[in-house]
Amino acid sequence: MRTRPPARPGAGKIRTDRPRRDGGATAGVELLYGRNAVRESLLAGRRRHRRLLVSETAEENQRVEEIASLAAARGVPVEVVPRQRLDERAGGHHQGVGLETSPYEYAEEIDLAELAAEKSSVLALDGLVDPQNVGTLLRTAEVTGIAAVIIPTDRAAAITPSVVNASAGAVEHLEIYQEVNLTRWLQRAKAAGFWVVGLAGDEEAEPLFDVNMSPPVVVVVGSEGAGMRRLVRETCDIVAAIPMVGRVESLNAAVAGSIALYEVVRDQEAL
């Protein structure tokens, strides 16, 4: 039997009290790199793009030409540069393109009551610091229809160009919020009608496949080493573990979180 805690009454309109983090374009210019990351940023149109840099060795690549045409159609200047120039700025992982643009702008507020009424799913990251893990998990969040992502303001990976690249540009289409205190935010989410499932790998956790993951739900993924912090774990309605039958002791955070997000999709479709 798949377990689920009893429903809570709604608590009216609840919005986050998260302070504004960065200043957008006034905070500087950063370089997005990688063909998928650059393409998706141009398509999303949420940033203020300054210039597209194209390596002279990649000019005749069909995908690069598509990106250059997309930039030109949006009024973004295109400049052909030596490959070394991109290598120096992007560490050789640019695939021939770099996009000078404003830093990622986090969402300003979230109406939890409205999201709960719409039976939305939310992903909360409790202290993930590895850009590859964060980017991979956010890519899964986008393709599984997650309505919002919550990340702490401190001791966690921010949405940097390396995260954008690792997500193949998926973060450009996500609503991502920063919170000073994740525990208090989870309490507000529960009061608004969400229930909270945290992932862990210990014997006290319930098997994930026995837990009803149907929305409105917040899925909490802890840090790569320590997992969820104690107060965050205690705030969860259910702590779930992914069954493992092999010899490896655990999955990394991105894989575990991705499995949980697809469980949300499966249970939602079963309604």
C-alpha cells in the first residue's frame, strides 16, 4: 500500500519572504557556454544578451550556424573569435560558442497556495554543491514538469554557467527561487497544502515505490555527502529511500532525485 499523510487545510495566499539576491544585468556579465546552454538561453529570452562569440573553427557547423542565426534574429551581435579566446574563458567545454549575457535572475516570489491548488510539484535542494549534480537534476526537473525549484542562498551551488551547461540549458526555462531558511519554507509549503517527501538512504526511510508521490508535493534532495540536514528531515512528512539490490551503497544525488521526480510523474498519471 502506498502511504500518504492526511490532507491539510489550505492556509490562504502564502508568498515567500525571500530577499532579493543578485542585481541582474547590473551585477555584471557572465559567459554561458555549450551549444545547448546557449541555444536554450536565446530561446528562453529571460536574460539580457550582450554578444554571441563563435569560434572560427566552428563557423561551418550546422548547429552553430543555427545558434548564430537565432542570435541575429534576436538582435544579439555575433562575433567570430579565435578558439583560444573561448578556451581561456570557458575551459575548453564551449563547443565553439559562448554567450555574454546578464547573470541568472532568480524568481522573486512564489504563490504556494495557488501552486498547491493546481496540484503542482516542487523540487527543493538542501545544500547540493556540485554543479554537475545540480545541473543534471534541474534538467530532469524541467522535463518532468516541475513547477518551481527551491535552493538555499548559502552553502549550495548557485545557478552559474557551469550549472546551466550541465543542465543542457534546461535551467533557462525553470522558475528557481532562493530561500534563506529551507526549513521555514517547507513549513509554509505544508501549511499551503503541499506534503513533503525527503530522500534518504537509511533503514528508517520508507521504500520510495511504496510512497504515493502524487502532487501537490515537494520533493527534497539532500547534499551529496551528508544528505538532508536534521531540521529539514524532521520537517518532511515522509522520508523515502530508493531500494537498491546491488553492491554499491548509494546513488548520487542527481540520480536519486531524478528517480523520485519520475515517480511523481508516474503517480500523477495514475490519478
